[in-house]
Amino acid sequence: MPGPLEGFTVVEACQMVAGPMAAMLCADLGAEVVKVEQPKGGDRMRLLGHRVGGVGALWAGVNRGKRSLVVDLQRPGGVAVLRDLVATSDVFIQNFRPGVAARLGIDEDALRSVNSHLVYVSVSGFGESGPYIDQKSYDYVIQMLSGMAALQGGDGPPQLIRNIVIDKVTAMTATQSILAALLARERGSGGQHIRLSMIDTALAFLWPDGMMQHALLDTDRVTPGPHMADDYVVRPTSDSFLAMIATSNSQWPGLCAALDRPEWLTDPRFATLADREANAEVLSDLITVEVARHDGRTLVEALHSHDVPCALSNPVHEVHLDPQVRHNDILVEHERPWLGTVREPKPPARFSVTPTSLGRHAPKLDEHTDEILAELGRTPDDIAALRAAGDIGPRR
């Protein structure tokens, strides 16, 4: 596939979202990606949510651009196939729980013995040691432990973000790290091991704004200020929902004009930014009352005319109709084999010299096993023998 990673091969032995999405992002950038799946049903995410032919939209959305290879990594013959594949690859990604890769014989030392230049990536929930390593980790677990749910809940009970944000930011961080490791290898550093945990990624992601009130530890020298999260308020209009923030002195007059409350400009409680911060709760309540008097589109037009950033909430099923989304041509509707008509985003980064494309569809389980083994030099008789032995291919 075209793209800046054309010519690189990634082998992914992962389930769920973080690891598979990291590999898919490499595929989006042009890498050849082989997804290694277990014989009994493959990746468990295949069956989650809306699905066609036994494959869910979520799974298809984080596994496009790959080929499917089914091997039994609990059998020596299956491990031998994986080692042969890795021997000519650039990257190997796994998200087994700590210790499992070593027991299977596919840890870093084992695979580096067949490919000294390999970039080996281990994605985990909590890291490779510590009090939590024997616990299962999912996105919602990390949201709770990282403080993200507490921040989302504000003064009320913790609230989960209803989106697997930690899985996805872990995937993006993994891909970023893979690209850096490949660049370092091209400059002569050789292969290396990237260790990445969801909890570490969550904290790094949350920290700049989410923990802004807990970053400056010399409290006797700190001037207190409001938290950015306090401004993240959704207000009802007469017919929709609006988010806006007008914190700067330049935007304040525009907000007053759009809401037709010019008297706020001379109210001593709101005279300066510091005054508005000191009376933030009162001001927020007043703004909420005024916003509710207006219909959404008229108010947005008024706010935009005064250069106040704002937006109405797009219903999920109408996002693809948004004028800017349509103009950017980020979403494509096309036919995918066995999935039918699919709507999905293109890779969002636009490269001027090495353009990317969506590439192949998310694979059926075992779709490319024979093809990949043939590329590794296995004859049809070899492949048949491996299937007969249970080393490759699905089974119930």
C-alpha cells in the first residue's frame, strides 16, 4: 500500500483495541501488516456490537489494511511459523499479559534471535511489574484509576467517558513510538524494545490540563486559578445544546452582544477577567438562563459574528452531514468485501509526497494464512500438513 511506511512489515499478535489499532495506523501509513490470530475464534473483538457476517463494526474499524494469519502459538509448529514471519519483518506488537509471551517462546529474546533489527513492542495495562500486573485491564479500569473519571464527574460522582479513549490514545502513542524506533534504527541504533502501558499513557495524556492544579507542588508560591474543566459546560438552547467559552477580554463584549445583555459590560462583578473568574458561578448561571432563551442556530450565528468560539452538538447519526466534515472529505462510503457498504474515515494526515490510502478491508479469520505461508516458502503439502497438525487455521 502507498504511504510513508511502504516497504515496512508489522506483525501484530494482539486482541481488543490498543494493539490492533496501533498496527492499523501503521497500515494506514503504508506498512504491510499481518494480524496473528488464535485458532478458536480469532480476536475476541470480532463479535462485539453491530456486525455483519459475524464481524463487528468496531473490530473492522481497528483492523483494516491487514492480512489474517491463524496460528496456534501453544504448539511448537505454530511458534515456528511466527518466528519465520518475524525473521523478515520490522515490527512485532504483542499485548499478552506479562509473562505469557515468554511462556509461549515469543518474547523479545526469542524473536531477536531470528531478527536482531526487530522493533519489539509490548503493550500492557499496568506495565510488566507491580501490584496490579495480575489484574485484567480495560479502558474503563484505567479511566477510574488515572483520575479521568473523577475529573469528568466534576463535583458529582465520577463519570466514565463513553468512548474507549485510553485504548485509542495508547494505540496512537504506540504508533508514535514505533515510528521513532524505526527512524532511530535507520540512523544506526538497531532494533529495540518498546514497553508501553495504558496507565502510563493515560496519565501522560491527562496531565497537562487534567492535573494542572496538582502539578505545581510548591504551594506557598502558587497563585490559585480556575480549572479548565470548569469552562467545559454544555448549555441547553430552546431547541438544542451549545458549548462556548468566552474567557478572554476580547471575546467578552461579543458574548454580551450576542446574548443581548450589554449591561453586563458595566457590571462591576464582571469588569475584568479576574472579576469574572471570582464570580464565575454567578456568571455561568446567568449565561445559562440567557442561552436557553435563544434557538441554537440563531445564537451560533450571533456568537460567530462576534468571533466567540462555539458549536451546537451534532447528533451522532448526523455527524457525516456536517458541512465542514463533508468539505474535508474525511469520511468515505464504499463497498467492502463481505461487509457491504461501509462508512469510515480516511487517514487524517494528508502527506504531500507520500499520500496514504485506506488499503484493504478488515480480513476474514484465516483469510490470508495460506498466502502468507506460501510467501514464507511453504509448499501446498507443507501447508496442508500444518493444518492437519492443528498448527495453523481455525478450529472450534
